[in-house]
Amino acid sequence: MKSSDLIKHLTESGLMPKEEMLEVAKSDQKLFIGIPKETALQENRVALVPDSVGLLVNNGHRVVIESNSGDAANFTDKDYSEAGAEIVFDSKEVYKANIIIKVAPPTLNEIELLNANQKQILFSALQISSQPKDCIKELMKKKVTGIAYDFIKDREGVYPIVRSMSEIAGNTSILIAAELLSNANGGHGVMMGGIPGVKPTEVVILGSGGVGEFAARAALGLGANIKLFDDESHKLRRTLNNLGQRVYTSIMQPKLLKKALKNADVVIGALRPKNGRTPCVVTEEMVSEMKYGSVIIDVSIDTGGCFETSEVRSHENPVYKKYGVTHYCVPNIASRVSRTASYALSNVFTPLLLDMGEGGGLEKMMHSQSGIKNGIYMYKGILTSQVLGETFDLPYKDIDLLMAAI
């Protein structure tokens, strides 16, 4: 047999020696993460809890946190130090990190501390109603890659942080209402829910999104009667399916709503904003006809509120009365339970940061995970959010076009 025929025979039979194939190592990237102290009014949450910091540090990442950042959530500097974080006493040191994680949007003073030469990544909330045009323009000048954590989607297409905060706000709103109904807080001595032989409390919930659903769950768990209103029937149907039991539901019909409010002990405002502001569906006249001693919790006050009698209050002075109805209209209810809310934030940030490190950085992650791409509103100083561009009359580009060049 000729040598050429022998080689051909061995190749076809799979006996020919092959080139050694070596495993291609993952392009791990060590992250430098900075956590500044929150300066926004009533913001008690912290982006990463000590347990999460420990996990990141054990994976080779560096975490710098400003002193006392976790105080409002009852995490001490010692907790963070023992987890492996570096404690610094100057904000400037934190803003030297490549990745900055904040809960509230950055102020102009905080943006000034960013380094344009580093092309830093900034995780924070995106609140169009409270973030002025100047802040967006300054972020563009600093060549920042801005990621709005409230717009990040998970692999199931859900907004995990929005969902978590909605669950917290819904559950907490019912607990607040229960306290305000009791004698201890100047209420009429009514117990949320009821007992055999005593009429249960009536709870009206406006909005059947995440907040409305979990407010309904909490109220049902305490034994209250629920009336759920929304302006879209498919949302009501979805919430009923999620609750797993039948409750009174109705489209936002003014006459039916007015009747329900007259009999209500508690009303939870949980409507989502449309075009930047929550629709105001309860007039002052409707509130004036409610039962004396009833309670209004306006969770939607963050985006304008859905009661005509709503006034923004603080966690220090949260309650006021109008027409004998107790009002609780405090923005950012999740900060009232800041420790729980901080763990919820950490549960989303931690795996995301670990994936970013193991996957070789943000650029590669943008191609492999569409959910993170959904949260990017600015890429290296180029605005990619159509909403921000049109709202503030600023130039913007499609993120997919920018990714094609990466």
C-alpha cells in the first residue's frame, strides 16, 4: 500500500493522530467596585450587603465602600471590613473604582467625582422625573456607561429589582395600614382582617401590578375583604390567576369606585405612571365622603400620587389627616425596611457582577445577555435611551448599532 493510501485509510478510520486541542480558558476580569454613601433624602438602602461583598472578594474582585454607607440599613463598617471590603472615609476614593454602584441617581456633585479617562460603569436607578437634563449632560461628558438597574431584565423577561421593590412596597403598605388603624397610632382601634363574628376590614386597592398584587396577598392573609380596581382587565385577570382565589375586581369605573371608597377602611394607591405621572383617580370629594378614621396609603406618591388630597411627607413625619381620613404619603416605602430592601438589591447585583467578571467584562455580557443591554441608557458617554433623548432634546443612538462595532 502506498504511503498516501495508508494516510488516507488511517484518516478515514479515525486512527490518524490529531492535533492536541487545548481548552480555551475563560477571560476572567477582576472588577474594582465602589459603593458610595447615599446622600439622597430618605434613602436608607445600600447597594451591596456584607455577605455579597464577601462573595465578590472571595472571587478575586476588589470592593471599596465609603464609611457608614450601611448604617441606615444596620450594617456596620466592621461588617464590611470583615467581609473583605476596603473602608474609605473620602468619597473621592470610592469614585476611583471602575464600577460604581448606587441606589439613588447621582447628583451633580457626585458626577463631578467621576473620572472621564476611566470610562467608568455606573449602576443606579433612572428616575426621569427627578434627574435633570444637566445630570445627563454631565454623565455624557464624563464618558460614563450608565446602567439603570430598574430596567435590567432577567432571563425570563422580568424586571427583578422592580419586582422585588414592588413586593416590599405592597406587603409593607398593608402593615403600615394595620398600625394606623390601631389605637396605638391614633386610629379607631380596628384590627386589620377580622375574627369570627366580627365584620372584616374592607381594603380597596387601586392598581393590579406588582404592588397591588402583594398588597392583596398580605391583606388576604390577614383576613380582610379585597376590592381590586384597575383600568385594564387583562391585568386584573393576571392578578387573580396569581392570587389563586376569587376577589372582587372592577375596571376603574367612577361610580363603582366612589361606592367602594365610602365603605373602605383602607385604600392603597398602587397605580403605575403613564407618561411619567401617575393618573389621579380619586378626587377630593371622594375622599371627603370616606369613613371617618379610614386610612389612605399612597404608594404612587413617588410619581405624583393617585389621590387629589395626597401631600408628599417624610419617614420622620409620615402621617396627616384630611376630612378625618389618615393619609400616609411617603415616597420610597422600601427604605422604611431598608435592611430587607438592601438584601433584595444585593440578590440582583451580586450574580450580575460575578457574571460580568467571569464573562470578560460588560461588552461581552451585552452580547450574551439581552437583559443587561435593556438597562443601558448611556454607553461610554453616548446616550442610547430614546426616552431620555426625546425628553431632554439630546442626541441619542441605538444601542444595537453601537454593539455592532464592539
